[in-house]
Amino acid sequence: MPAFQGKPHFISGPRNPLAKDAVIDPPIPCHVAVGDIVTYTNDFGVAFHERLVTGFSPTITHGRFVYFDSDSWWFPARPESLTVTKKAGEPAP
């Protein structure tokens, strides 16, 4: 396996690899789940829309443990930086 390839996704559709340590359940309860569509707002207030939650880190580092499909797929986000726009399993509008 090439370096940084990750492992198979829990869901279909992501453009980027899944982090090697990703798990399907969060290490603590939170408002997002694998398969949710979210808007991620970074520390500078820039919003990135229509991002797919792909998994969770089994450990929490500086409050970060949510993986989502982005160019930085290996770097988890803090749940409070995510706004759910569509819950997993909901029909498209």
C-alpha cells in the first residue's frame, strides 16, 4: 500500500482517503455522525460547505476528533467547528 493511502471508507462517496486510525464511533458523544453533510468553519471564520463526515479519531487532541472529506483528510476538526446541514440517511431536498 502506498504511503498515506489510508484505509477503506465506512461509506461511499468521499474523494479523499480515510485516515488510518479512523473509527466509526466518536470517542465522546457529539452532534455529528459518519455520513452527515456539514459546513466546516475554520479558526479564521472561513466556511467550507458540503463536507462529508467520514469517521472519528479514537483519541482527542486539542478537542479535535472529527474527520471529514477535505484536502486535509488526515487532520480532524473540533465538533464545534461543524454545522450539520444534512443528517446521514435524510433524503436530498
